[in-house]
Amino acid sequence: MKINEIDVLVTKIDLKQNKEGKPYIVVDFLDLESGDTFNIIEKDIEVMKSLKQMTKYKISLVLNSNKYGLKLGLKEVVEELGGIY
């Protein structure tokens, strides 16, 4: 399922490593309309390189289900709306 063009604020970007030493990135978002917070864990670091902390974006998300449950992922960054001041 695709979630089209929501306005979010990137609150935190954290680079981590799994038990095997492979890097992954955790990005925390704040939905500017509802006030909800959520995070996305992504193994492909290149996808998240364009995001900056404390910057507003219009993004599209994709929600997938698998045998472990639901997974929220970043589909695309539609537009950068600027930083907070």
C-alpha cells in the first residue's frame, strides 16, 4: 500500500551496525499534520543519504506485509520544504 505525499520533519538520523557488522540507518520522522512519530529502518544507506536532520520534507511511503508483520519504507522524497528555525 502506498501512502502519498505526507509532510514530515526528520528528527533524528542514526547509523548503526547489526551483529554481523553490516551498517543500517534508522530515521525518525514526525508527521506534521497529526503529530505522530515513527521510524524507518533501511539497509540501503544510499536511499537515505539525501535526508538531513531537522528538515521538513514531503515524502511518499510504502507499507508492506511479510511473515514478520508490517514494514514501513520510504518510497520517494517528493520535495524538501526547508529547515526549522
